[in-house]
Amino acid sequence: MQDKDTLTTNAKDVIDEGVEKGLSRLTPEKISKVINQVLTKETGARFKAYVETCMRCGLCADACSIFLSNDRDPRFSPAAKVKQTILEMIKKKGKVSKLFLKDAVRIAHAECNVCKRCSMYCPFGIDIAYMMLLVRRICHKLEITPLYIQDTVNSHSATMNQMWVKEDEWIDTLQWQEEDAREEFKDLRIPLDKDGADIMYSVIAPEPKFQAGLIYQAAVIMHAAGLNWTMPSTPGWDNSNMAMFTGDFEISGRIAKAHYEAAAKLHVNKIVMGECGHAFRSVYDVGNRWIGWTMPPVKLVHAIDFYHDLLTSGRIKIKEKYKKTVTLHDPCNVSRGRGLHEKAREIVNILCESFIEMTPNREHNYCCGAGGGVINCGPPWKNTRMVNNREKKEQLERTGAKVLIAPCHNCHSGLEDIIEYYGVEMEVKFFGDIIYEVMEKEIYQKRRLK
């Protein structure tokens, strides 16, 4: 356990190989050219309105958990982050130094989760997340994106998944999980490339890479509910999208397109996505727009919506409620970004005996501190992330709960880091973990294919 009084960010001292090498290649001419190109060619009325409207009132400050975690240091307020980055670029017409750019990388990639909580409290509704993503776009075009998250984008580009999972490895993992599950449910299948199925189930690449048991659980839930479902064997199965957070819009669009096309090729009625927030954001509200659709071409359902329907309709029955005291983390992208927080609570109350709310909660909840691509910037930035997550740690501790439900992969991983780093006595679970544990299994184990 760390003593919070001894913690310092030392963020300016972080050495990120990708950033350092990128900076070494830059010239003053390249820097000003890229910045001015982005500011003049890739922005419009929205950006101009935000720049000219901000009154520096500071109402956004208390909305930022990173500001609160750093003892209310004014430099960490959302408005200050904009002032220290994009506004300075405008003021100097792109003629900024390499040292300035190194600070801009740190601020945009490690000190902002682009969670949009601050926008809720801005009296003018300024989208500061958009401004920070614009800084990341400039960093991308200058080739000074942090190394670890850039590697995930490279993997997306080469393999259409973020973990360098080869096609045969993906199929082998599904077959492995099916074989294991058949020891419990003899007639269970994980159908591959089933044409005309009602559901295509998609996951993020860390599942086959590190958490294959989550696919096992999903298959059991699908089987128990008697659903007509499938998973694609070819690229498009990974619904994550780190390029969305690095400003590489071109690859971000390719990733979203591959996901939609996998569903279209199989003629499914809808895509059910696993428990991930950023992935949902990328295909529901970002990737679709980049490639020209106001709304996705195939119906998209997040796991919260999916589980809620199964549990309230009785397709999944609960044998006995979960006994440990739980609290619920509201992921930014499915609560603040999609309004699924009430359904999440209905699920908790169906599954669990004892539920304690966090404060604040629902759309006002603090970010996990890992979202927006921050956790994907990797080990060089972990200590910075932990210091910036002190407020979240204190929020968790105030609940006194033994189990933290986090229906999002980045949230799950980031919250586990907080719990380990600060010594919080709490374990993190997905909704799928709880459902699998408490659901009625015996009646489904006796089912046979007709």
C-alpha cells in the first residue's frame, strides 16, 4: 500500500521511447506545418466556437478527478489543459518547441481520460475531450504518440485486432473454450460463421489473449438462453479501437468498417458487444461517423442492455443471489455516453443481495482513470496514472463494498491497478462473472439439441 502523502507524479520526467524518438526527428518547419494543417483543414465552426466561448470560469475544474487527485493544482483543470496545449499552438501559429510538444503529449495522453465529465458542468457545453483529442491528432501526425498505445494501433492496422492475435490463434481459442464448456454443457457450441444468425457476438482482443474464460462464460449464457448466435472466424471480431484515442482517424475508420462488414457478411440481425465501454463508443458514435453513417448500419447492443433483457425476460434464471456486498462503477462511455446506468442497477439488484452506491454515481461518476487510451500508454505512465487516480481510490474506499462490478474492460483493468497500488480490500468483477456464478445451470445442462 502506498502512502498518498508521499506520492508525486513526476510526469515530466517520464521517458517514453516512442515520444523521444519522434521528437528527435522533428524540425521547426515540420512542427508548424502539421499544426497549422490540422487547425485550418481539420477543424471548423465547432472548434472556433469552443475557442472563443470559454470564459475561464473554472466550473469544469471540480468535475475532473485528475484535478482533485492532484490537490486541486490549477494546472490540472480541464480549461488549463486546453490553455497549455491547443490555445498555445493557436497563439504561436504552430511555432512551438519540442519541449512544449513533450508536455502536450503528457497532458493530452496521460492527464485527460477524454471522459467528458467536465463538459457536463461547463455552462456553455464546451467539449474539452474533443479539444484534447485534437491535440492527440496533432501528436499522431507528428509521430510522437506514446509507444505502447501506438503499438496497439499498429496491431489494429496489420491484424484488425489490438493484440496481434493471428487468425488461427483466434479460432483455436474459440475451439478450446467450446471444448472446456462441453464438459459442463454437453451440447454447447460456439458457432463460427453461422449465416443468418440473430446475433453476432464480438469481443475485444484481450479476451482471447489473456481472458479466454470470459468467452466461455458468454457461450454458457448464450446457450442457456437458447439464442441463435455466432462469432466470425475472420478479422472483424475485435470491437476495440485504440486508433480512436491516438487521433489516427484513418485506421479507426478501417477498424469500425471491418466490424460492420463482419456482421453484414453473416447477415445477422444485431451485434451484441461484450463488456467494454470504449469499444461501444467507437462503433456506436465514432467509427460509424468517420466512414459516413450517422448511425451504425447494424443494430448494436452493449452487454448491459443484453444482460438486462435476458434477466428481465426470464431467459436466464437466477438460482441464488450473490452474497458479497457489491458496488457498481459506471463506465463513462456506456453511462454518461449511452445512458445505461439505470439498467445496470436493475441488473445488480436482480443478481445481488447487498448493493452500495458510489458517490457520485450514474452519469456523474468519476472515470476509472484508465479510459480514453490512458492505460494503453503502458508502463512508463503507470505511476502518473496511479497518482491521478487518488480521488477514484478514495471513492472506492468510501463504499466499504467487498466486490466492485465494472462492466468495461479498460475500467476493469484500471480499477484492478488502483486496488493493487493503494491496497484497497476489494475485488473487481464483470457482470458476466456474477451471472455465471449465480445463474441456474442444472436445467440447461440437461438440454439436448433437437
